[in-house]
Amino acid sequence: MSSFVIEGGCRLSGEIVPQGAKNEALEVICAVLLTSEKVTIHNIPDILDVNNLIQLLRDLRVKVERLSPDTYTFQADEVDIEYLRTDEFLHKSTSLRGSVMIVGPLVARFGKALIPKPGGDKIGRRRLDTHFIGIQKLGASFRYDSERHIYEIEASRLKGAYMLLDEASVTGTANILMASVLAEGKTTIYNAACEPYLQQLSAMLNNMGACISGVGSNLLIIEGVDSLGGTTHTILPDMIEVGSFIGMAAMTASDITIKNTGYEQLGIIPESFRRLGITVEKQGDDIHIPTHSNYEIETFIDDSIMTIADAPWPGLTPDLLSVLLVVATQAAGSVLIHQKMFESRLFFVDKLIDMGAQIILCDPHRATVIGLGNRFKLRGATMTSPDIRAGIALLIAAMSAEGTSRIHNIEQIDRGYQNIDSRLNNIGARITRL
């Protein structure tokens, strides 16, 4: 298990470029299974979750070629479906939650798929019901093997259907969308997720020959086609990394410019940080964060305590609540952080409390942060990263703290952030990887 040793109190200065979006990468890479023709994808982040998914495709005998550090070609013209039954596949896919999104493409094109209960972050139970019910409505049958803990899915030919999703699941919508593009007839997906990742996936599929309308809304209509062709696609900048850098700059009193942010696709992320008192300056497609000697949390119009909560797009992404929470610890004022979607994602706050933060964990979904401004600095500590987003929040806290901190289990951070230590060291951080 690797660790970071962080010397706190270092100010950052200069420019940093966000990586390609992790969540989009997982979706569009799975989509290459829908065609036998070559697909080229640019701006793929070099992170553990994405690299593991690419290796999984190689194991399925998808031809993968790396043209540059962030550009790959994929050609799924000789897919080995029988590999799905091997213990090696079951082991690899269990530890990678994104692997569930191969189900839609495989059932649509080959009529069968097999998947174990996926793994990923330990942030509470994450249901697969939305995925499976949607694909069942298209005509697939599911069987659960309770001894091997695997799902077997079969369909002779998927047929279009109307469905109202029980939740606006991003990966669930992506999986159903990929299954429906090759289904016979029309599919209507209501209460669909509409995050930029889904909009990008839809654009890529349409470029491959699919017929998807309603892109960007929660009502998707898909006219099935017989086959899809190849295409070239470029992944958006990672909005979670952009938000992480905004919070990091404010907490370390740094002056940095975040380049090529895909600003128009960030939604309310910049405004959410402004509500914490952070100056976020748009400069074309870049964001400039000036040095903050202090920042103050806004109140509502009636002077009641600010609440920041996650919500389906265009609401605030839950992946940034951990960062917003840690940034609030050094603001002046109070805020209630309400994490609605995952019941265990706030449990990392005990580590921040050990560092001197004033936080009341109300229940598994809500935490009240009492910001102390610049009167009291966080102090260095030794901690363990429980998941990707809590990991980057703890790293931000350590960078702003007095003294030296150590973060264990940084493989969780590596799953979502590309060479984060060297990239931050280039602009003034002091992070050592052990």
C-alpha cells in the first residue's frame, strides 16, 4: 500500500491543466464494444480505473492501440465472449465498478453478457436495479447465480420499449442507452440522467450511426439501427478535477490558473464555490483563482445557514461534496453539507476533526461545518483514504495544514486523479510518494 507524505502550508502558483473526464471515459470506452469498426478516443486520462477497463477490453480480445499518452484506438471485431465465464474475468470486473457498463453493449450486439457484483468505492450500497430493469424491459432475461455471485444476461434480439427509470442513474442510463441503440424499434427513456457525460456518449453514438434525440434532457428517444460504425471522439475535461483545483487554490491561499476547463459544461460548480466566498474568475475557457487571505460563506437571503446539497444534473454533482466540505472548514461562517445519494460518503470527516476542523456529523447524509476562517489552521495528521473523492479532499486538507501529513491507501486517489502528486509539485506543492 502506497502513501503520500505532504508538507503543508506551501502556496501554489502557475497553471494546471485538468485531465480527461474519468466518468465519461468509462462510458465511451465501453461503447466501442457496439461496433466491429475502429474507434479512436482522445483525451483519455491515465488513471487506474480507466487503465483497468482498457485491460479488460484487451482480455476480451478487443484490439487496443495507444497512439499517444492520451489517445487510443479500439477495434472489437473478434470479441471473445467465452472469456466472460473465466475466473480471471470475474476477479477483475469485481474490483472495477465501471465494468457493469459492458453489459448493455454486449447484450445488444452479441445477445449475452455476464457480470459479477461490481466493486469500486466503499461509499454505501450502489444498486444495479436501474441498469437491469431497463435492459429487461428491452427483452433481456436475467439469472442470478447466488453461489458465484454473478448475473447472467441473455437476449435473442432486444426490442424497443418505453421506460420510466426509478432514479436518474448516470451509469444506469448509459448502460440502457447503449443497449437500446441496436434494439429493434423505438425506445423511450424517461427520467434519464442528462449529465455532460451522457451528452458526450450520445454524441459519440450518433456519430457512429445511432439515432438518439432529446440529448441533454431527461427524455431520450432512440430509434434502433442494425449496426454502428467507427468514429473519433474527444473526452471533455474532468469537471471534478476542475472543482478540486478551485478548492485547493482557495485553501492554500494560492494564485493559480486552471486551463482548458470546458467551462460551459461545468454547470453550477463555479457558483457553488462562490457561495463559499471563493473568487472564481472566468477567462475564456480558463479559470483564475486569485490568492485568498480569507473567504466567507454566504447565507441565504433571510440570513439562515447556507445548505449545499447534491442533485441530479443540472444540480450539483455528489462527487464534489467532499471537496466543498473540506474547503468550508477554513472559511468564515457555517454551512450544512447534505449528501443525499450515498449514505457512507461523509464518514471521512472524523479525519478532518482530528486535524482540528469543527464539523458535526448529523447523520450518514448530513454534516454541519463551522468554518473558523484563518483563525485556526488545520494540523497535520496521519490518515487513510477511503475512496477517490474523500482521498482528494484529505489531500487538499493536508496541503493547507500546518506540519506534515501522511495519507495511506493512495491507490484510491490514483483511481481518479492522474499523476496528481507530480502535477501539483510542478506548481509548488511538496508531496512525496512512498
